[in-house]
Amino acid sequence: MILFNLLTLNGQHAREATNLLLLEHLATDVFVDDAIANYRLNADGTVGTEPLYRVIFLTKALLCRHIEDLLSKAFPDNDFRVYTTAVPHVNDAEAERIRGLRLA
């Protein structure tokens, strides 16, 4: 299992991606952090901020590439940033829910 982090500057895309993931049975629960501050170094050397939306969910590692491809097709103009983390253990009930997700 993996913890999938999907980052975007577009709040509407975060919400639409959440719906897509659930309707395609690629996640059982999806969490969205709305408008967290994204600090970055500007070209002029100053520090700037912009709102960033983070979509987080557990899924099967085998679905990772399928999810990325699906998001690329559904949102061709969005440059999502994707980070995943291996999850070596979850409780039995959650593991059973994740096992039931659709295979790619």
C-alpha cells in the first residue's frame, strides 16, 4: 500500500480529482487540505507564497501508474505534483478496504 499525495495549485482540480478517484474505485477515502501555504523562492530572490491544495489517500501500489495516467488524461493542463510513501502497516479493517480497490 502507498500513501498518495497529489499537490495542485488549482482547488477545483483537487475537488474534481477527489471525485474521480472515488468514482473509479481507486481510493476508499480521500482527504483534501485546502489552500495550505506554499512557500517558494522567486526569481528575484524574494520569498513568495501561493495557495496549494493537497489530496491524500491510501491505495494499492500497483495502481500508482494507472492513477497518474488517469489524472493526466482528465486534467491535461494541470501540472500535478505526485509523491508517494510506502505504508508497511495499516489495521486489518483498513487493509481489507484497500484490498478491494480496482486493479489497473
